[in-house]
Amino acid sequence: MAVRDRIEVLEQPAEQRKNNFNEVALGYNYDMAKEEAKRCLQCKVPTCISGCPVGIDIPGFIREIVKENLEGSFKILKSYNYLPAICGRVCPQEVQCEGACVLSKVGKPINIGALERFVADWASENNVQFENTEYSKEIIIKNNKKRVAIIGSGPAGLTVASELGKRGYQIDIYEALHEFGGVLVYGIPEFRLPKSIVKKEIFDLEKLGVNFLKNIPVGYAIPVHEILEDYDAVFVGVGAGTPKFMGIPGSELNGVYSANEFLTRVNLMRAYKFPEYDTPIRVGKKAVVVGGGNTAMDAARSALRLGADVTIVYRRTEAEMPARKAEIHHAKEEGIKILTLATPVKYVGDENGNLIAIECVRMELGEPDESGRRRPVFVNGSNFIIEADTVIEAIGTEANKFLLSQFPDLKTNKYGYIITNEYGQTSIPKVFAGGDIVTGSATVILAMGAGKSAAQGIQKFLED
Amino acid sequence: MFEHSDTINKIISKRKLSKGIHELWIFNPFVSRHTKPGQFVIIKVSEKGERIPLTIAETNGDNFRIVVKAVGKSTYELCSLKQGDILFDVAGPLGKPSEVKFYGNVLVIGGGVGIAVIYTIAKALKEVGNKLTIIIGARTIDDLIMKDEFEFADRVIKATDDGSSGQKGTVIDFMEEELRNSKYDIIWAVGPAIMMKLASEAADKHNLPIWVSLNSIMIDGTGMCGGCRTLIKNEKDGEIKYVCVDGPEFDGRYVDWDSFMKRLNQYREQEKIALERYLDQIGDISWL
């Protein structure tokens, strides 16, 4: 029997979307969602679940869509994952649930991400509330005597908050910035993840009784020893937020940005709405983005929407780019150029300290390195100049030492990431950690998976 | 932990110190209880505002004091607020505290609103037993803020460009005179970038360490964006440091002032647009 094709989601056309910050993927309507849901084979042994870092009952929520019971479907989703509208949008499903779907063998996996998003958006639009009925009153009352501090309100922290909040623990979640969500609000652009979606899912957590405290740099506003004294357990999910710079000559020039700064200005501070919003950004006519990951794609597509002609410079070939294929495709569709096998070696400025050009060098692929990818090496004498008003380095991030510098007893590895056991427990028994500050830069859903394990670890610790 | 009260970030009192320079006391226990000299806060005045770093001038219980000079849209807006108004967001304290300890003979220099920054640092330096000479300066005696608040120091020199304080000259003129005539162990200098640059050059001639407090453009203030990065020259070549987490104080002899000052002008065009737009909205600025 021939397998029916995937139902593709509606998208804003490239010509239109490159001029706005509205969401690119428009998702399914109800009919499309039902049609797609019907393609699910409802496997006896569902491989998709094993591909999901938070173990959602995927066939279950899809089955309820077929049965036209969207409320039931939403309940299943929310009981495994408090952030379904976010995950449906930003998870790399192709290497997780959809990659593990049996239909991916014939190239037509179920579009699980789009279905998850559809159900979550439906619930939000219809104001469907998730009733927290999983746990008995007795358990909730018993747990409510214990207090847990969560430091950092990104995906890992939010997941710990939901898992422990559902069970009745008293949760205070501390955020140094003025909005909650971590990378969800400062990193991922509006056109991939509207901020209203993040706000809504955080609002659900507040209804669960989680106490959100913004503008509080823990370690500075509250000394670490006070946190350790005041709480029964602590979760550290501060991310790997410190940008790396290539450190080539001219890095101090105006117009040289880290992707973190560029995206934080655009996303958290809404610089794309300057002067309605006060935070400025400068992009000029020609922007160059260095790197090949998802952050590079986000930065490039943001710069494009701010009116620049954008080129991505990547030192390997497109096949080695770590970004999701769909994001590379979207970027190209919008008119972003990709220059592979090249890397900047010097930034050139004018007398006012403004970037005007980038000196690059050609690369070729040599022997494989420790990551298994062929190592790019310089082609001597191949230097060339490209004009640029802006360059955005998206070459990765490293451990954020902001909190850790105030927390010397917490053991870290040679890269500065926190050492934990499989349940996120650190060298200080009541302190748990998870997300990028443990693994190094990864994905939203992996941080959420880590949050889920840490929540289990914290529960066990508090019960013992 | 503290109870969040509805008055967090409320302006408890406000006073004009000189034309365009205003002092605000703000209620915020999170900031105030643990602030050490030299640290700063990030303030977002309104919902659509930008995040601006301001060094904390003093704390008292749950309140902290800042002194603001109106130079752009956000600082004009901040100066226009009244007692009882509530700031949208205040985060802090941030940054490394000043290296306060006993050095011996210390020279502390403040220019413009930098005078407010050196105030707590100087006070702390005095408390640990240092002999303290203060030089504060402005164009005229009327522009000289906090001029009567440094009585705790061993000597105070009030430099004015027009001599209206009785001491005519720039803070740099008086600093050079001091370095020629007395022996100092360390210097602090906070003020406009050009003043700190000149002070650093003077200190370098006498081989003296000099702490300056850099006022880079910042966003998060937690080491996350790298926007405040500054080139610090060491013996070999140079090293990029983040003002928000590695600073805000550095030895001014090693700061690459040229690129630092150019980076301060990064958004000059946009700043002009934002300020003009704001001034059009508010009209009368005679209160400033």
C-alpha cells in the first residue's frame, strides 16, 4: 500500500515574509491536522516516543486529534510537556520523534511538530485550561512544605518549575533579565517563535503557583549562601550564554556583533521596532554572518528583515552545516547567499572605527577532526575582501561564568560546565543543574529533557 | 527571602543637582542590600525603553541612589520622572566591586557625574584608613555636583574651568600638580571618557596604577552579549574584556581608549533620532 504524502504546513511566502518579523510557518488548520493525524499508524511499539527527550505519548495525542477530541489531546501533551506550543515550533523533530517515526524510512514521517503546535495553539485560542489533576491533594500539601529555587528561566528551569510545581512544591524562579524565557525570548526570533506564545506558556506556569522573580541577578542581588540556606533544593539552569568571538584583528570595530548581542537587541529589546522601542541596532546595506548553525540562520534572517543584503560565510561546506536543513532552506528561499569554504581573518574599519570590509581566506577540507567532520584548513594566499557594514559572529557560546564565579564550591569541568550525575545533582548535594550549563550549547528540547531528569532527582532528594 | 512589595523601583526622592543632572533615590531591597562600592544597576525606564547601566552612588537600607545626566532619550526620560513614579525594570547590583583596601596615600578624581561614582568608592577607601585627596571638577561652581559631600576626605580640591570655585583649571591640571608635589600609591578617576584617558596618561608617566570606571554601552550586563567588550592592552598584544562582568573598573593605563571612545559613538545617529523624537513629544524642558 502506498504511503500518503505528508501534509505540508502553510507558510508565509518568501517574498512577503522577508519584509516582516511575523511567523514564517503558519501551521495547520483543523482539516489539515486531522488528515495528517490519520496518517499515523498508531504503532504497537511507538518508536517516536523513544525519540522524544521528554517522552511525550505521541501516538496518544495524535489519536485524540483523529477522534476530534482536541481537549483530550492537549491534556496528554501538557501532562508530559508544559511548553507544547514552543516545542512544536522549535524542536528539531527531524532528528527526534519524526526521525524515529517508522514512516521516515519511506521519507514521509508524520509531521509531529506541526500537530503538537496545532493542538497547543487551538487550546490557547479557545482558552482551554489544563487542570492539574495528576496528583492527589495529600501529595500536593505534603510537597508544599519544601521550597525550591530555580536560577534561570530558560527551557531547563521552566521544565523543572512545571514538573515540581505540578507536584505542589513551592517554587521561586529567578531571572536576571526583565523577561522570562531565557533563550526563548532573547535568542529565537519572533518569526520562528512569537514572544506571545512564550508569554502564554509561562502564564500557565504562574497559574500552577510558580513564583516568578525578574531582574534578580542571583549571586549579586542575593548571595549564593543565602539561597542555599533559604531553600531545600536549588536548580541552576543559567545556560551557555557567553558568546565566543573569533578574536581576529578589528573585533572592536563598530558593526561587529556577536549573534547573542544582535539577536538580543532584535528579540528581547525589539530593536526592529526602533524608534518606537528605544534600543537601536545598526545593520547597514551589507551584512555578513559567520557560522553555519541555527543561530547563524536566525541572525542572517533577522538582518535580512532589517533591510540588509545578507551573506553567510561558513568555513566548511553546506553539507557540514549544523543548522536544521529546513532553516537553511528557508534562509536561501528568502534570498540569503551562502559562501562556503571561507572564513574571515581580519575586519577593516574606517577612521571612525566603523566596519567597512572583511578580509577572508579560502578554506579546504583536510583530515577529519575529533567531531568526525573534515577539518577546514587555510588555502595560503587565497585572501579576498568583501564589503560589509555589519558582521555577526555566530560561532558558538560558552559557559556563563556570571553566576558560577560567585559559586566557587560548584565543581565544573575544564570547559567551565557544571559536573552532574544523571539526575542533574552537582558536587553540592542540594544543588542540581541542567541544560546548556551542563552540556554546553544544545537545543531547547534537550535542556527540557535535562530539566525533567533534574526534577526527578530533586524529588528523590527531597523525599529522602 | 524579601517580600516583593508594590513599591519596588519606586522613586523615593528626587532632586536637581545642577542643570541636566538629577539625583534619584530608588526603593529596591534586592539592589540595595548587597551593593558594594563600584557596582552598577541596569535600568529600563519604561516598557519600550532600552537597558542603561548606571553606577550606584550610595545605598541606605532598602534604597539606593543614582545621579543621572540627561544626554540621550533614556536619561532625559529618567530625569523627567518625579518622586513616587515607578521605574519599569531595575536589575543589580552588577559588576565587580572596587578593590577597596589600605593602600596608603590615595588620589581620587571625579568629573561630571563621575563625582557621584567616586563618592562611595572614596568613602570606603577612607573607612579602611587611606589618606585621601579628592579632586572634583566641572565647568563652573554651579555645575559642580555634591561639592559639600566630601568633607570626610583629608583634602578636597574643587576645580572649575572658570575659577568660580576659587581653583581654576581642569581636574587633570590639578592631578598633574598633585603627582608632581606628593607621593601617591594609587589613583581612582571617574568621569567622561576623555578625562579618564588623560588621567590615565598622567598616571602612566608616574608609573602609578589608576582605576577607571568604564561606561560602555550594554544590554544584559551579565556577560551574555559582548556589546560592552573593550580592548585591554597587556604586554603582548591585547585582550578583549567585558566591562559588565570583568569590570566596570580597569587599570586605565591598559585601556585602548581610542577604540573605547569610538564604540561609545556606535549609535550616535540613532541616539539623535530618539532624542529629537522624545523632545518633540515632551516640548518644554525648562525643568531640566
